[in-house]
Amino acid sequence: MHIAGRTEGGAKDFSALVEKAKTCPPPTEIETGTILGGFAHNQVLALADKVVDAVKSGAIKRFVVMAGCDGRQKGRSYYTKVAERLPKDTVILTAGCAKYRYNKLNLGDIGGIPRILDAGQCNDAYSLAVIALKLKEVFGLEDINDLPISYDIAWYEQKAVAVLLALLFLGVKGIRLGPTLPAFLSPNVARVLVETFDIKPIGTVEADIAAMMAGQ
């Protein structure tokens, strides 16, 4: 149905569309269930003792930050497969729409700690940085890269530049980006990022998981 343009100084008249909608059958529910969220830094830090104990005991071997933006194309299934195949002693830290690739998976928990800790949307990547810095402090580490955290970041649109730059400012190295790489990566920029921060594109699911579990 076409809605004619608004009159000068006025607004479009959507009454015909509203009346048509009233004659249509209601939408059919296609799925049900619940998704657990709300794990911004305040909530996670409230559980800091439990998280630290799980790391020290070996119950949690590694955290994998799988934040960022992703698209709906079926070919962009890399992060779903990574989440499905990560060892059961790993915890995913996420924020941003990339989480919709895997946040419906039933990955269980580790001693009551959900294996997917969802901080929120892209802007809430701040919370993931706060969590990492707090863990660095708790474990008495000098370098944020000594934490058992790997970064496997989904890249889809350019607003993620701010998130990436924040991670680089904190000194995070070894970040994986994918499934596509940023458009601003000219040869010279790519060279600086690789040589200074060890940024790399994603590879195969199996190879990337093996490398992350080895701290690479």
C-alpha cells in the first residue's frame, strides 16, 4: 500500500494503513523462550569472588570476548559455530548485536556462572573493558594481555571503530576481526595494526579455537 506524500507543513495520513492492518490476521508466534542478560560490569563485579575462584580452581580456563556487530547473512555463521564448539570450561563475554548469533544456544553454566555473560549493546562494550581491568587488578597483573581472555570481535559497520580504538588504547593485543575486515584498513594502516597490536583476521573455527585456548 502506497501512502501519499505529506502536504506542505503537514504529516502523512496513515489511517488507511491502520484500517487495513485491522483486517489482517494476527502474527503467528514463531518461537518462545527466555534469554538471560544484564551482565554489565556492576553485576559481574558483584560476583567477582566467585569468578576469581572459578579461574583459580581451573573451572574457568578462558574468557572469550565475542562482541561487536554482525549481519544476518547465512554465510556469516562463524560466531555461532565458535560458540557451539568452545570447550565447556570457557565463558563468552559479549555486547552488541553479534550476540544474536549464539545467545539462544543452551551452553549451560560453570558453577552457577552462565557461559554467556551478556553486557548489553555495542556501547556497553565499556562494561567488558571494566571487567577486564578489574580482573587484571584482582590477579595483580601488570599487563592486560596476561589475563586468560581472548578477543574474537565481529565487524560489520564502522561505528565499531570506537570500540576497537578503546581496546587498542588499553593495550589489548592479538584481537581477531571478522568475518569481514574494516574498510579503512589500507595497507599502511593494516601494517601498523599488525606490527604494533598483532591484529589478525579470523581463520577457520577449529584453528581459531585451538589458538585462543593456547593463549594465542
